[in-house]
Amino acid sequence: MGRLLPNRRATGFTLIEVLVALAVIAVAMAAIVRSTTVSAGNAGYLKDRTLAHWVAMNKIAELQLEGTWPGVGLRKGEYDMADHEWRWETTVSETEDNDVRRMDVKVFRGPQSKEALAVVVAYVGRTP
């Protein structure tokens, strides 16, 4: 009788195992790329919102420093900040107190934008 060789199993990965591993890596990489893209988009949006808020606060400060009692109604204008053109709208309205006016300031990015990036409410008191 001849000698029996021990039953050796081949080592390494099968083609199916390699394909499954590549599929898992591809899905993970796609998720990472999407996450990075969304984060970059959010950073730009948050930057615009921050600048729009600053524009609104500047307009409020300007209106408060005018020294005149603001009339009730709508004011519109444009403002340049950080190499961008912003459009603002201020609605001045009366309050229950006759010596206080409410100012609602909305700031839009560019002349055609319909979505306000910042909405700030402020009050100005009549100086004696």
C-alpha cells in the first residue's frame, strides 16, 4: 500500500470572497464621499447664513443710529459684504407701547433670491 498524503485545504480567498469584500469597500467609500459632500455644502450654507445675520444686525444698528423715529412701513435696499451682494427688507410696525417700534429685518442673498437667509427682530425706542 502507498502512503496517504494528508488532506490539505488550499489557503487564500476565493473569488466570491474578494468580490464581497470589494462591494463592502465600495459601499463604504460611497458613504464617505457623500458625507464629505454634504458637510462641504452645509459649511457654505452656514457661512451664508452667518453673513446674512451680520447684514441684518448692521441694518438694525444703522436704523437705530439714524436718530429719527422710524416710520411704519417697508424699506428695501442692497448691501455689499464679503464680496457678495445682499438684499434686505425691513418692516417697521407699531407695538402696544407708542414709544416702541418693531423692526423685522429679512436678508436675502442676491437680488433674485426668494428665501430669507436671516430674519432678525429688533425694537427701537423713541428718545425724548
